[in-house]
Amino acid sequence: MERRIVRKAGSEVAASPGGTATASGGMGRFGELHGSSAPMLALYDEIGRVAATEATVLVIGESGTGKELVARSLHAASPRRDQAFIAVNCGAIPRHLLEAELFGHEKGSFTGAHQQHAGYFERASRGTLFLDEVTEMAPDMQVKLLRVLETGRFYRVGGTVAVDTDLRVIAATNKDPREATQNGSFREDLLYRLAVFPMRVPPLRERGDDIVGLARHFLHDLNAKAGTAKRLSRATLDVLTRHAWPGNVRELRNAIQRGFILAESEVDLPDPSTRTMRRSTPRAGTLDVWVGTPLADAQRAIILATLAHFGGNKPEAADALGVSLKTLYNRLQLYRPGDDGAAIARQASTA
């Protein structure tokens, strides 16, 4: 498959048909991934090199780094791009159900099996199956997965006829796979089979200017959907570069969305690194909000009740709400003079 180089701002990104690297709002992009930092450019190059092959890939990275986006970008740049991409979170499916979900089951194989069921391996036929959090898989399932990867065939639960499979497997974990094998929670032979091509996704703290670029990208999407033109404040730009972002891209996206909802024109985020846990602070009262309450009314009730809970202390209320003090002041200016939340607080029952 022909590979080509796309140059952007002095950098080079290896790209393949179906997974081209482009510039989006001044920011590099490969498939569903965004970023122009050196670690991301290296990741794009790896994706471009392995996508055209049939090698199994193990994507390793912290929670929130975008491991599934890496898998989707691999699929989009592969010869299987026109077939199904199915993502399965191995840690979210109860252990006693995982085998039937992966391999399917025959009618009558267990109570409630009223008809034959095609599992994920069948549904992803000729496409890509993404096994997220694969190190959470129980030992007996690891053996069965290894057997399928080695033979290319499996048995439905309760079945006696082997089913051939033709798909590509991409797995992911937020753990150190070597540690998992050393402590006995993950089979070493399965690790070797999955990690034909290991791929590390860099955490956000290693991505430099990508942090601000991603924030602007998320804000651009929110503005486009809402028909607004909100922007990041100067203070927010400083916060973005100083915070460590332990929740990675997911944390950043959620922070921008929260700030967008509360902002009038400028998104003004509080500094998460200065927030402290109030272990000695009594739990706040509860507040009943009827289903169907307009969002603006629910937001007003929560803000005022929180302010009342902290005795009118605006810095503490802003910290608890996860907004900047400036945003809280802006919100309070929209409410009636003297509306300090006392009436709402009287309605709240302490937990």
C-alpha cells in the first residue's frame, strides 16, 4: 500500500489511504486523533506503518488518553476499513457472560438462551474487534482468547461445531502489561500474542501545546453545535498549561464542556491543581429537582443552594461547584438581588 508524507508546520506525519494526516484548525490530525506534538507525530507514524498489516496491536495508555480512538484510526487506515469495527470493554461485562458475548451461544445452551446468538467475534467478521481493558479478563477466558488467536476458530457456548473467524484484533489496557504478567493476573503467552506490535499512547502531560490546541478544538465543536462564539479566557489558557491533567484528554474535554455550559462569552476554568478535598466538611444537603425542570432553573437552584450551604462564602462555593470565582459572580448577577439561596437551602434535607 502506498504511503505518503503530509507536511504541516515543519513536521512530517506518515499517512496511508483511509488514515490521512491533515491540519484541523491549525492542529495536526490523524483519523480521529488530534495533536501536533512530537509524541503524537511519532504515534501517527506507527499507526501508518502497522495499519496496512494484519498484526495484532496492543495499545497501552492511561485512562482517558484515547486508546479507542487509536484503534479506530488503525481500522480506518487498514484494508478492513469498509467492514465493521466493534469495541468491547472486557472489564464492563460480567465474567460469567463474557464468553457468550465474545463467542456467542447456541439455543438452549443455558437458561434464557432461547435462540442462537452471534457473539462479537462473528459480528466483527472481516473487520476489526477492539478488546478494551483486556487485562481485566478472567484467567479461563484468557486461555480461550489465546486459542482463538492461534487457530482462527472458536466454539459458541454450548456448540460442537467450530466457527472460523477472519478479523483483526486490537487490544488495549491502562495497566503495565509486564506487571500484570509478573503478578500472575495476565498470561505471558497471551501478552506475546497480542503485543505483536505494542503501541503507547502518550499522556496529556507529555503533549505540550496539544493541551491548548485540544481545548480550542473541543470549544470549536461546542460552539458549532450551539451556534455560539464563546472563547477561552486568558486565565483559562494559563490553567490549561499548569494543570497535570491526570484524567488526560477525557478530563480536559469534560472541563471544557462544563466551562462552556456556565460561560456567557468567555470560558473561565478554575485551576484544578489548587482544589483540595474537604474531608472534614459535612456533606451538603440534598436538593430535589423535578424531572423536566428547565436546565437554567436547575442550575440556578444548585448554585444558590451550594452558596447557602457554605454560608455565603463564594470562593468555597465556586470551588465545590468546579467553576471559577468569576463565573460564579457572573451567574449570581443574573439572579434577583438578595436571592442568596436561603429559601432553597431550607428545602434541602441534610443527608
